[in-house]
Amino acid sequence: MRFWGIGILLSLLSLPLSALTRTDYRAVHGMLSNGWVVLRAWSEAGEPRCLAVDPATLEVSVVSGNPDSVKGEAPQKSTYELLRTAVRERRDGVQNAGLRVGRPQRTGAWLTFDLCPSTHPLDRDLFRDLETDASPLPVFLEVSGRWMATHPADLSWLIEQRDAGLLEITWVNHTENHNYRPGVPLKENFLLLPGTDLDAEVFTVEQRLLERGELPSVFFRFPGLVSSPELVDRVLALGLIPLGSSAWLAKQQSVKNGAVVLTHANGNEPEGLEILERWDHRHRPDLFTGAWHWLDERDWVGAAPPAP
Ligand SMILES: [Zn+2]
């Protein structure tokens, strides 16, 4: 293993994620001496901290030390870089850039639930229902900062479900404001609205999660699934991996092996949840025998889609 020679003291063993104020929160790129990729750095009560990802497994951790002089790139054949390359190769167009499918080792699909800003409560009954499929049930929750700010009890409930061993949550960044202007063409809407500060949209959600003692994952979902090739490049440059979808259920796309399934659990898409529950109930025998799985973050290892 190469050592980049700046003497970062690594303590990957669960640093307490306290509610102390973070200052100077910023993007950083480079490898730690243990081969992890640094994504962010900040100062917390005067102590340097960083957020790093294991490029082999996508596991994320908060690490002590100042990473400002780190260098290097993750191995091209690592899970992290293979997935990022797959996204880079499919970034044309204005909608649904990012990972839409994977090639998992197990038969199944990834469940992703968008938590865009909403005046409705979280669809808790949906999670209670699906939790009988697996313990814990792996879910990718695309969380917006405005949803977190306006649904503190629902957010706490999700964390409690996770702590009780019922959910395995991968937090996916869905931006702070999730801005949208009705009537504006897609190619100028959502994150493409003039004046959008991408760094602030991304970093604020990450800091909200850290403030709650949660770890942001490397995954990102574009609001409205709307982006441009240039915007995809900027999200990749922040070290993130955009998730698209091949199975937006409310749009009549179907669940298939390796699909990234998209529904909204924020009360705005009851028809999508109904389709998901019907599909799920029909396939419960397969879930119980292991012929079908709801996939987790580790199932992305070795699952990068082939070149288009
Ligand atoms: Zn959304």
C-alpha cells in the first residue's frame, strides 16, 4: 500500500459523530495511507476531520486528521471508480443520468425512495409492510435538506427503525433545496436553474446528516432526475455517484433483475407505492426462499454496468 507521507492519523474505528459545529467544510480529493478516498474535510471543535470512502466496498467513515495534502486516485478497477466510470459514460441527455441498473451477484433490485420536500408525512406504513421481507430491509433514501428540516419526527422514526434492526439505510444526497419552477423547460430547471450553488446544495445535506450522527453515502440523486453532462461532471468531481433509475414505478416502468427502483415515500406518489406493494406481495415467496433480494450497498461491489 502506498503511503502519501503526511502522517495522517487514522482512526477509522467509529469516531463519535458529535453535534459539534463544523467549520471550513470543503471538498478534498486524494487517498489516505490506508487506500481510502477522502471526500470532505472540516474542523470540529478545532480538530481536523474528514469523510472518506473505502473504494472497494463504498463504506464511508469519519476520520481524524488533516487531509489537505493528500494526492492520488482510487484504483480504476475499484468498485468506486468502476461505478463512476459507468456514470461518466452515460451522461448524455437531460434526464436520468447516473446508474440506472447494475449487475448484482444476487438476483434482485435496489429500492430507492425519494424524500423531496413535501407537506405530507412520510409513508411509514410502506416501510412497516416491506420490513417483513428482510431484516434489516435495505433502503436507499434520497433525502433533501428541506424534507429533513420539515419532518424531524419522520427522520427520527427512520433512524429508530434502523437502530432497531428493521431498516438498513443508505443516505443518498438529494440536495438541500430541490428547487423546481413549474413551466420552465427541464433543461433549465431543477439544478440547472440559474443561480444554483451546487456545492451548497450538496454540502448542506451532508452536514445535516453528520449533525444527526448519520453518515452520508457517496450516492447522489438529481432532483427530477434532471441534469446536463456538465452537471454530471461537477457531481462526479465532488466525489459522488449519481443514481438514475430503470424502474420509476409510477411511470409504468417495471421491476427487473438489477434495476434501480424509484418511488417517492414523501406522501406525493401513492400510486407508485401501491405498485411497489403489489409487486412485493406477489414476490414474497421468492423473497423468503432467497430467489429474490432487495439489494444493499454492498451489492454494488462487482455490479458496475457494462460499457454502453
Ligand atoms: Zn426529488
